[in-house]
Amino acid sequence: MLIVQKFGGSSVATLERIRNVAERALATQRAGQDVVVVVSAMAGETNRLIGLANALASEGEGQGDRASKGPYLASERAGDRAHERELDQLVSTGENVSAALLAMAIQNAGGRAISLVGHQIGLQTDGTYTNARILGFSHGRIRQELTAGKVVVCAGFQGLNAAGNITTLGRGGSDTSAVALAAALKADACEILTDVDGVYTTDPRVEPRARKIHRITYEEMLELASLGAKVLQIRSVEFAMKFGVPVHVRSSLNDSEGTWIVSEQKSLESAVVTGVALDRNEAKVTLTNVPDVPGTIASIFGALAGADIVVDMIIQNASRGGSTDVTFTVPENDLKKAVAGLRSLDLLPGAGPMEILSDPDICKISIVGVGMRTHAGVASKAFEILARENINIQMVSTSEIKVSVVVHERYGELALRALHAGFGLHEGPTSSAA
């Protein structure tokens, strides 16, 4: 058997924790399994490196407080490929340090290990710096080292483009590295080891009665990850689903069973609702007096797409006298950029002025479950639960396995707890996949 184990920044934050990771990897190998370990940078290291880059970029401009912001650079350097190349060179060193230290710790504990960085792993990416896409793996070196009986420790988050330059995969990219590597190596499982012991029905910090989910489908995990659940990076779930990689999210601090993320099984009834997610990083934009003619909506959302703004929920009202209203949500940190771009739009000569209304004081609550496909009345029940709490719903969006509502941010946690209790998620075993 071949197991890929991924350890996050908190798991390798200190030398003592690195020694613990070494013992865990060796224990897995001694149990008769080949082991590939993927590591993140030590906790806080990536932020420190980005802070240095941002401080340098803003030096002399009275913007030193921006050093801690990001995710990567002050906006005036966005799109500067030469600068982004150097940034990837810089931040990739964090994972290199973790990998080398872990390989040393394994050797010190009596094992055989070797650390490999992006180009040695054979992870090939496109040419996009700071958020590259994986194109493939040439993993002969890893196979060779495994055959030699070594634990192979891989630096996550990074790869190499066709020009031979280091690229990084964006925040959370080590998860993506690990799952993609597991897919390429046809590993039996990919373990994501972190400081939480699995995926929960909701955020335990908001709802203490949240329960660990034993098994969850790729689709459900993908929805939860996109809705604000921080356990796994979205792209890693996409890879797992595309290539059928069983993913086991579990604690790095104990040997307890965590949460298995697997394909949907038809042999047993699925839970109607598996989890509830709260996303506070939402803002609402409403456009009034929008000309109701072909091409107008394309112009609006084309402008937002051109500014790299992700639009989530969209509602268009019925036409009234040749105009309509359009409401949509965007990430809160993109609100100012979105409004500025919309103000510059010239939609239709002679049309009345389009009014732009924005509201950052909202949040999105979502219930997720593959059982919704075969159970009627789920949305109705959710609306009734919120009505009993006197929570007004501003927007609604649904899919086969998800119902999302937008409410005022002051009601977010109340809505989450009400839905969690209303669908019985704090009771009994939780599993959505047989």
C-alpha cells in the first residue's frame, strides 16, 4: 500500500512537532506501507515572507502597515510578472525548510528519508505565478526513492512551469499538491493531518453541539469548502473527486479515525442534510434602472470578470417599463473594486442613470446534503426554521445538494445554530456516504 500524508503548518510549527510528525510517518512505514509526506511551511512562515515582500514594496510610501496584508502583494504590483516570479521564489522556501527538517528528523529517529522540492518531485504547472494550475507529474524520482525504502518528504505548494521557473499553487496549495500527488501515484489514500480531527457538521466554535462527520461525499465537501469551511482547499477536493482519491481528514495529534471523503454510495440512504456553513465574507450589490435589453447583463458581469471578481448569487427582477433590477453577491474584500468598475460602465446611450447600492453587512448560510436529491421540502423546512427565529431572508440560491440564503450579518450565527438544530445534526451518527 501507498499512503500520502499531508501535514499543515501547525503540525510542523516547532521542532518538537516535526519530531512527532517524523515518528508518525515512520510508524506508518513500519506498518508495511510506502509513505510520501507533503508538508506546508511552518506556521506563520509564509505570512512572514509575504510581509517582507509587501514591506519592501511599500517602503518609502507611508504604507508599512500593509506588510501583513495580502494575500500576496499590495495591489499596485498585481500583474507585475517579474515581481510575482520573485515572490514565488521567496515564499516557496518556507516549504523547503519544513521538508528538509522533517527528513532530518526521520533520519535522526533511525529511518531513511529524502526531501524533494517542486522540480525534483516533477510537479508541472502552467505559467501563472502565485496561483498556478497543475498540468501533470513526472514522478519517476519519487518511485525510485520509495523503492529504495525511503520516506519521501515533498515540499508542498510549489511546482515548475515550462520555462523552468518556480510557481506556487495559491493559499492552501499544499492540500492540492498532496491530493494531486496521490492521484498521480495511484495511492491507496491521502491523509490530510491537521490540528482538527475531521470535518464537522458546522463550525464547533459557533455551535458547540457540532458533530464529526464520519464519511462525506466529494460533492458535499466541495460545497462546504466553497461555502467557508476551512478544513480543505477547494482545488484539492476537485482533484480528489476527479481522480477518485479517498481522502482522510484526521488529527495529527492522535490516531483517532477522522472523516473520510469518498464517492457517493447508493447502497444506503444518504442523510438529507450533512452540514451547515456560514460565510461572513460576502457583500451584496444591487443595480437599479438597468436597461432590459440583450447584452446588458453580459456587459455588467463581463466587467466584473475582467476585474477578477468572483460573483456568487445572482437575482434579476422582472422588467418594469424597459428596465430591471439586478442583485448579486461578491467577496466582501472585492466590494469597492466591484462598485468602482460598475460606475465606469456605459450600458446604453440615452438610458437613465443606473443606481448602485451596496451592502457589506450580510452573510450567507448554507445547508448541504446529497440526500436533498431524493427528499422534497428541504428548502421549505429551512425557511420555516428561519421564520420562527424572525430572521429575514434577503436572497436564496439552490442546487441539487445545497440551499443558501443571505441574511443580515447580525443573524448569521443564530441562523446557523437554528438550522443545525432544526435538521437534527447534533443527534446520532453522521455519515452521508455508505
